[in-house]
Amino acid sequence: MVDKAIIEKIRNKSGFICDMDGVIYHGNKILDGVKEFVSWLQSENKKFVFLTNSSERTIRELQGKLSRMGLDVGTEHFYTSALATASFLQSQKPNGSAYIIGEAGLINAIYNAGYSSNNIDPDYVVMGEARSYSYEVIEKAVNLVKRGAKLIGTNPDVSGPIENGIAPATKALIAPIELATGKQAYFVGKPNPLMMRIALRKLNVQREETIIIGDRMDTDIVAGIEAEIDTCLVLSGISSRATIDEFAYRPHYVLDGVNEIVKDFKG
């Protein structure tokens, strides 16, 4: 039974930074109470952003995915590690080039930032979630990095939740390149403070009035703690109560899912 005082503290926040995988859905399955939670955010005029470490989908694709689940959410409520990575690259070396290993969300974001594709002598090798991952791709990336390209990862997630378990994510996919080259990747997504600062700017809410809701101790929760934002761990994704004890820090709040925030809400 969740303490009602805790639920009220969460409800009283003005800004909500919500992870997606493991919080809103697993794969193509919406989680319990999510429709009610999103309706509550909208009806209470809360400021919210879905901040995902996944680089796979474009904003339009994410919006479409939620739409198919019965959620009507505007594109202004989304931000991804792919967009953050593209912004970071443009700030570091404007109009550079990259060898991109990833899906449409990452490729489009980097192109839209003014970058060109380059598999000969790129400034960067950029890795995100990639379904076309192969030995040949790894071999190409290794040699480009050995010749001087900087190695960038969209996010440091080792795995992500799917409907029937977990799938390897960017940190797992980029590991062979790091091992073969002896170079460490720079990861842009959570818990990198860049993502949290961008989220706060999008919300235009003070950090004291904001809460981050996520299912991962090693990205969502540590990101909130380091940015001095209240954190809520939901157990609907990767983490369990036993997981919490594996870390030196703790979330401010722990819920089974976002459904508990709006359960018995009278408005």
C-alpha cells in the first residue's frame, strides 16, 4: 500500500520528466494505468516531456506509436537521445560527418543537424540501437576509430525492456568497438546532465517543482539525483525492489507503476 502523502507529493509537482520504455510501454504493449496517467497530466495542465534514451524512432514515430495505443500527445512532449546526440555533435564540430550505426531516429536527427554520412574518414562513429548490427559493421567502425574518428554512443543503456524480456541496447552493442580499439565511447543520453538540462528547458519549470519517473536506477534515477531533481522509480520495467539495494543511492519514491499516481484520483 503506497502512502497517500507520497502520492500527493508527486501529484503536486508541476513538471514531469517521464521515461518511455518500462514506464509507458513494453514493446508494443501499453502498461496498466498509462492512459489514465496521461489524461491526468493533460487535464491538470501539468508540464511533461517523454525523455527517452532510445535513439531508434523519430519524434513522429514515437507520437504515432502512442497514438496507436490510444494516447493523443503532441510532438512537443518528446525528446530523445538521438536529438541530444545530434545537438552535441553540431556544438562540437558544426557540419561535420559521421559513420552512423542506428535506425531512422538517429540517422534523421544527425542529418537534420547538418551532418553528412561518411564511411571513409568521418569525424565521428556514432552508435545507437541498431537492428542491422553485423560483424562487417563492427569491423568498419573499429578501423574508422583506429584511424582517428571519435566514438559516440547515444546512451549508456546495456539493455531495454521488450514484451517478452529484454533486448541489448547501445552500451552492449558498442562494447566490441571499445574493446577492439581501446577507446572509450562518450555517451550523450541519461544520466548525462545534458539530457536533464534540455528537459528542464523544454518544461520551463524549476527543478524543485519537477520529478523524473523512470524504471532504471543506472540512468533515470542517477540522472535525477545528480541534477537535484526528485526521482520516482517504477517497477514496471527493468528494476525490482531488490535492484535498489545494488546501488549506493536510492530514489526518492518507489511505485509499482504510474497507475498508482492516478489511482482513486478525484480531481
